Amino acid sequence: MDRIEQINARVPVIVQQVNGDLRVRGHSGNELRLEGDDVQLDQESPEAPIYVRSAGDCEIKLPAALDLTVEQVNGDAKITNLDATLTIGAVNGDLIVRHIQGNAKVERVGSDCVVKHLDSNVTINEVGSDLVAQQIDGDLAIGIVGSDLQIRDVAGSCTCEDIGSDLVVTIPFRAGKTYSLGAASSVTCIIPPDASATFYLPHHTDIEVNDTMFDVEIEESEDGQRIVLGNGAAEVHIHTTPDFALASKRDYQTRIDLEINLDQQLSDLEHQINENLSGLGELIETQTQQAIQQAANFARHFTGKHINHQSMRQVKSETERAKRQAARARRHTERMQRPTRRQQPSSAADWEPVSNEERMLILKMVEEGKITIEEAENLLSSLEGN
């Protein structure tokens, strides 16, 4: 593993290419620290940008005030705690972005993407699978999403161009903002009963509204259908979707809690994988199957209340998403179990593989809070004789 440090870093950082996984975290100091496989740092002059490359995995800690550009990552990427702007070209795996104060722009993500707690405008042009966007204080613009899209708590305008499956939106629609939404399968807006908005939809859209929760008017015109809630202050344009539903938070709280719980479980386990705790695939798959069973139980619980074909399809979509997460976790584990150059033993006598039983015991100790992740990592290294 290579390590590079630079004091008083004050210019933008450009990550040109990382062939493995990338982790970036901003901090309050002025030091730039790089760790990775064959990591390289280039800078033509003190005023010129800093260029970074890595032949494998790479971890970067940089001053939070520096602008960051990531051009190419061939694995997964996680970027957190930046006060400046963030620009991402291509991430072939998963992408997680959290706690960014400046504007953020993402060109392409090959698999899943999660963006949360961003204080300015966010633009995401293409995501290959699922996308979750939450707690966005600026405008949100989304181009292509291959599967499902979930949007929650966007303070500014929101536009979605091409969503491959379902779109679930929890937004406090505000007058004067622009809302343009569409999805190939269904659009569901989760809103409070006292919401004030006008929804414009095409003629062919199948509309479902829980009229026991909302004071609503549905009108037909030459241009399409219109749903008016309250005084209709905010305008929401639904440009494509066969099914559209308005639901209260109470109707969907059970399903939302399920999604949050599943997302948190998988995020925690992914973090442990990234901290070099291998052998997690079986545990992740077990917890995923438990989440799938929760989804099935939810569907049975919901039957006889306000269940419909759209709600069942959304439960099925969450189940499929959980399966994709399990498959991706297995790929993570396989990659982690392949020895990198820094993990290679000097000779066969210097190294003895740690059994799966030992790894699972160490993982259980971490889960129960008996040891920290760092202590588990040191224990694994000791068992392997490193």
C-alpha cells in the first residue's frame, strides 16, 4: 500500500482514474492524505490542480473546502463531508454521496446510487439501477434511471426525465417551484392531507386517490386530466406513467419504514466490507432474505385495507431490489477475498487462511459491539500472520 501526504493543500483535486474502489472524506484541516494501490499524485505547480491516480483501491482524506472532480472509478465510490463543489464523471459500480454543501453533478453510475444531505443543487444524468435522493436543499434534476427512483425532502424544483420502473416522491410541493415527473411503471406522491397542489396528467393515466384522506377534485380537459388539492398552489406535471397514485404518509409508513430499515442494514454491512472484513456475503444474503420476508408480511398485512395492483407491484419492486443488493454484496465479498499486492504473503509458510467459522465469529463480536471494526481488522491480520 502506498501513502502520500501533502500539507497546506489549497487547490482543486482531480481524481483521474481509480481502478478499484474509491473512498473520499473531507476534514477540517489542510492536509491531503492518499492511501492506495500504486497511488500517484501529480501537480505541475503550487497553483495548479492536484491529479490523483490509483491502480487499485484508493482512500483520500482532503480539506473539505477543496473542489473535487472524479473522472473515472471502475469499482464503487463513497464521497462524504465536502463544503465545496463535487463533479463526478463515471462510477462503474455503486455510488454513495452524503453531506455535500456545494453543487453536485454526476454524469453516470453503473449500478445503484444514493445521494443524501446535500445543501445545494444536484444533477444526476444517468444511473444504471436504483437511485435514492433525500434531503436536498437545492434543485434536483435527474435524467435516466434504469430501475426505481425514490425522492424525499427536496426543497427546490425537481425534474425527472426517464425512470425505468417506479417513482416514489415525498416532497412538500411548493408554489413557484418546477415539478416534472414521469416513470415507465408508476408514480406515487406521498403528501400530507392538507397539501395544496395541482397535478397535470396525460389522458391515459390510471389515477388512484384515497378520497377518505384528501379533499380532491379530478377534472378532464382537452389537454389531459387534472387533480386539484386544496387551492392548487403548486403545479406538478406528470409527463409519462400508466399509473399515478396520491397517498398519505400514514398509508405508506409501513412500507417506508421497511425501505429505511433495509437500506440501513445493507449500508452498515457494506461499510464493514469496505473496512476489509471479508466473509460477509452469507450474512448479507440472510438479512436480505429476512427483509424480503418482511415485504411479504407487509403485503399480507395490507390486504383488505387499501391494497391494489400498484401497491403490490411496489412491494415486488422492493423485493427485487433486495435481491440485487444481495448479489452485489456477494460480488463485493469475492473481490475482497482476492488478495491484493499488499495482502500477499511472502511465502506459503507465512500465511494460513482464516476459516469461515473464525471470520463469522469475529463478525458476530463486531455486531454485538464487543469489539470495534478496527479491532476486528487487527485480529484478522494477527490470525493470518501479517
